[in-house]
Amino acid sequence: MHVNGVHSARGIVNHAREKVRDGCVERRLSLMFRSLSRLEMKMQTRDVMTTSVVSVTPDTTVHELAMLLTKHRISAAPVVDQEQHVVGMISEGDLLHREEIDTEKTPSRRSWWLEMLGSDRGAEDYIRSHARKVGEIMSRDPICVSEDASLTEIASVLESHHIKRVPVLREGRVVGIVSRSNLVQALASAFVEPRAPATSDAEIRAMLMGELAGRGWAFPGRNIVVRDGVVHLWGTVWSSDQLDAMRIASESIPGVKRVEDHTIPYPIMPGI
């Protein structure tokens, strides 16, 4: 259904191109066509993930794990059971504090009443520094994704859970790993199609307003003026981020020579 929709929209664009040759309309149709092409070519996890997965089992020793990470120049590995189902993740961070290299955590001093009550605080640290098997120190219930997840979903998962990588599953079994570096590699490989410069101030403004449409931080149209290829920003701003975002959006429009800032900070009421 999605693909058919794209092809139908493309047909509309091509038909309009044949009927309309006005410069401004033609350019807008071209932008629409490129947007449809990007939609059709939207990348998924399977397109960027690493498929040569180095995994370990809960019975793998910590020393064997350290040797594997070093040999394969990786920083983490999924922990799988006999059916290749992911049961945990183990990373370099789990090996930082080890008694073999005298980096185990030093017990911190506590209040006397905590000493009297007793606590298992420090027991977990002891396990991490002295355990011999991966299953004893791995992170359990790891976050996993499917191979058809979009890169937007992957980025959100990595960011929201403050992790660097996630296992990729197919029918419950691990088939790959996708990491932050995979997303960076996808960015480096992305083709950035050059856009033809706008031919008039009106067209520059129209393209900028289209870029800003629906963005809550964007200025209202009455605060944007374009003269001789120079974008003038007027009005009040809530933050420097808002102003920077407007500047970057303006500079991304072909034909813009520079951006002039005439804004003022939004007045802060005392006591607010």
C-alpha cells in the first residue's frame, strides 16, 4: 500500500511536469519528487547493521570474554542461550572494576547507623569484580530491535536508553548488531542531492516557510523578510537555540547569501 501510494504520487508529479512549465511551480514539483524518492528509499536496520555477530554464552568466562573483545576489536557482545535467544548484554563497562587488575571499587564510608542496620550495598560491586562467568555480571533483559525497524526508531532507542548498541532479532534470534557508529556510517554514506538556487526573494521565503511549517520553535511568517537573497529575522526569541535553529534553516535554502539577525530576547517577567 505504501509503495503504491508513492508510485501514484510520482505519477501525479510527472503529469504535472508535462502540463506546467512555469519556473516556480516546476521547482516546487521537483522538491516534491525528491521528497517522495527519499521516502521510497527510507533505510531500515537491516541496511546498516553488522551481521557478523560475536556472541558469548552465560558460561563464557570473564577472561575468555576479554580475549574475544580484544581479538575482534569490539566493545560489547550479546549473551545468547543454546537456541541463540538473547538473554543479556556484556560490554567493556562491565569489566572496568576487576580484582585481577586491582581496579575493584573501594568501599565507601557510610553513616554509623547504616553500618548497624547492615546493607548489601557493595555486594553487587564485589560480584562484578570477582565473578568468573559472564552470566553473573551481564546486563539482563536487554533492549532489542527488529531488522525492519527504521533508523529513526534506532536513534530514539539508543538515545532514550543511554546505550551504544542493540541486538537485532529475527524470529527471536540474534542476526545482527546496530550501533551508534553504524548510524554515523549511514550518515557518511548518504547522498546529499544539491539543490538549484532559488531565483527570487519570494521563492526563497516560500521555501523557508515550507521548511519551518509545523515546527513549534519557528518564527511566524511576519517576522521573516527576504531582500536580495538576504534573510532578515525580526521579533523576539525565547532562547539562543531558537535563533540558531532559524539561522540554520535559513542558510540551508539555496540562494540565501546570508542571514541578518534583528531579534531581541523575550522579556522575562520578575518572579517567573
